[in-house]
Amino acid sequence: MFEQNQSPEVIAKTTGVHIQTVRRWRRTYKSGGRDALLAVKHTGRPPKLTLEQKQLIFQWLQKSPQECGFDKYLWTQQLIAELIKRELGVEYHHDHIGFILDQLDITYQKPKRVAVERDEQQIQAWREQTWPQLLKKAKSPTA
């Protein structure tokens, strides 16, 4: 339409956009030709970490926090953020660490809560010996 010297009003009506948009397109077209009008993907903010640094984080997380110099026994997002800041000098909010872990294909693992006093042998013995005896004493099977 610009090559056919159509007016901005006609172009705006034909394309269904505001006339100011057409005028901006025309300025872009005059300065850079058709290629300047092509859609450009906005890449956003460049990443703070390189691919190599992310692989390094992946390797660190294969170790325990104690092996990396922390006095904790589980990796948390706060702890990982602290590790990245300490080792790479890059600061992230701990909520963003989940996105980084997702990129590394690391899933969130919730620790299994088990009592320290738990004795599996005693539990098994109770199930095999005590429980059947209690069932026999019950007045009804659903008691």
C-alpha cells in the first residue's frame, strides 16, 4: 500500500488500525524498507546465567548442602539462591530459583517426614501379632 502511494487514511480504514499507527509504519518503511516492517520477537531481559553456569549449578545440587559448605541437610530455594550468589556473584530472589530448577529439569522434592523413634520391626510385629488378636476380641468386624 505504501508502494502504491495510498493515503494513511485509506490504509488505516483497510487494515482496521489507527491512523497514527499507519504513519509510524510509513516512517519505518521509508527508513528501512519492507524488512523494517517485519515483526520482531522481543527477547526480553538477557539471562543472568550462562548455560555453563546453569550446568555448574546442576552439578552442585547433586551434592549435599554440607558438601557445598552449608550447615543444612536439605536444599531450599533460599539456600540455592545463596549458593549462586556466593559462587557466581549473581543475585536472585529465592522465588525465581524454582524457574531455574525447572530449566534444569530438577523437580521439587518434599522430604518424607518420619519420626526418628520409628521402629519398623516393632510396627511389623504389632501388625502380625497384636492386631489380629484385637480383631478377634472385637464384637463386630467393623468395630
